[in-house]
Amino acid sequence: MRAAGSNEYRPPAAANDNTPLVLSRRQAAALCHLSPSGFDSWVRKGIVPSAIPGTRRWSRVAIERAIAGDRVTLEAANDNLSPFERWKAENARKA
């Protein structure tokens, strides 16, 4: 993309790069262009991963990887969580 009146190349602006890493059920469903009940069906079928253990939140990165066809493990999804979110997920498993 070239700036108007200039020969200088500028890469296109990034899409919404302030999207949260952790999503509510409704947000996760919207990301998949599904209703919340349709999203629940995808979770039951294993199309997208279930909620982060001990929470009712989903990893946006894990959902995007699953939709792209990657097999996502919880550990891979946790790579993109903040240290606090990782701690919460690990301690939820122990409870």
C-alpha cells in the first residue's frame, strides 16, 4: 500500500490488535459466528476447546488455532495467557 502522493510503501494497518486473549462464552460464540448454543455444540463435538479450567472463559488463541485446523492442547493455549491467568488455570486443576 502506498501513501497518497508518496512512493513510500506502508504495510496495511493491523486488524483489531487489542482483542482480549480471554473471552466469555458469548464473545467466543461471536468469534466463531455462532449462537451461544451453536458454540456449545462445537465444544461438545471437540471442534473448539472447552473453557480454561476453573473458569467460564475461553482462550481466543486456542479457538483461532482450532478453527484454522490446528490441534490445540491446553498447554499450547496457556502459552499466551498472562502469568496470573496461568497460575489460576494450574490451581483450578488442583482443586
